[in-house]
Amino acid sequence: MASSDKPPTPYPVRGDDSTTPGKPMTMGQHVLDKGAEMMQSLKPVKQMSQHVCNFALYSHDPTRQIETHHYVHRLNQDFLQCAVYDSDDSHGRLIGVEYIVSDRIFEALPPEEQKLWHSHAYEIKAGLWINPRIPEMIARPELENLAKTYGKFWCTWQVDRGDRLPLGSPALMVSPQPVNLGHVKQELVTRRDDKYNISTEAIRLSRVEIGEPEWINPQADYWKNHGKGFAIDINTTEMKTRAPFP
């Protein structure tokens, strides 16, 4: 069993309670945080300009599926970086990071690296990728660009198995795909539809004319094309040390 799939340690860091262990914040801490917010620039965080709600599957076990909330910072036209949370409320937990690159950059990656990435065309066309509360007409140009991109998503906090803290090694995530194991569970879709008062099926129909890539590199979506996923094992190793100065 891979480290990324081992059950977490027992209570108090595992259980049905979704709250993170720890004491409530004091009034003094709130004051300190507000003061720091006023005095510091927080420039990288303020560059996050989009909220994307989507679904992700574990590479080594696509039956494990989660709803994800990506807060997106576009560094340039070919590269985006996302902080991924398990919800969009004020207590959302930071569960991972995703990097998104254009097809031009992806094609320049080594084949072994490409295996770790997934395509976005299907989830956009299927209405699974949404920008909550943004009209489709406004989101459409960005969706057309993103349909031609690839992503690499590492999950660092497996909240779906009951972890109340980020435990163990990160897990590689993959995107939904139009194959048996790649279909998102209907209960997840229905729950999100109810939360945002949307219809994923109606969104799918409205995106029929979004152009698909002429070619999706078969090295991406490796699990779908080859039936093999990726999982991380943590191994003890000798530390590298510098030779002492003469």
C-alpha cells in the first residue's frame, strides 16, 4: 500500500468531526491579524482573480472523488497557479495546489513529466468546471482557453477520508474523464447544483460549441490511457551533507 493511501493516525486527528483540532482564536490574535493585513502588501494573494469549483479524482483510486475550490492566479497567458480549498466558506481548508499550463508549454515537457498531468477539455465541456456566480457569457472566453490546457494537482490534505490535519504524503489528483472510472458521482454533482442553484446538465448543453483541442497528448491522463495511476511512498534515506571546511 502506498504511503499516500495509508489510513491516517487515530483520533484526535481522524474522525467525522470536520473541524481542525485547536483552540478558538483569541481577540488578541484577531487584532494582530487585522493589523498585519493593513500593514503588509500580501501581493501574491491579492493576485488571485478567479474562483473555480470543480471535481477531482485520486490518481491511484479514481473511486475517491472530491469537490474542489481553486483560487487562481494567472502569472501569464501560458501559466496559472491555484490554491485549492475544500470549500468556499471562511473556514475552507487549504488541501493542495494545482499548476495549469498551455498546450504549448505542455508539449515541451519531458514524456515522464507529462504523465503526471491531466487535460481539462472534458470537464469544461461537461459543465463540471464552473466559475460560481459568474454568468457563462462572461466566463466563456476563459473557458475556451482553458479547454486547451493541462494541469498538475497535488492534494496535501485528504479530508475525504476523515483527516482533521494534513497527514502523510501528497496524492496526485486527476480530472474527470468520459470513461467508466472517470465519471463524477451523481450525488457530488447534485449537492453542488443545489448549493449554487445551477444545473450542470444545462451548463453542459450551453458549452456544446466550445472548441475541443485538435489533439490531446496521450501522455496526459495516463491512468485513462494506460490503466495505471501514481502514488507516493515515503522512504527513509541518508541525508546529503557537505564536506567540512578545511
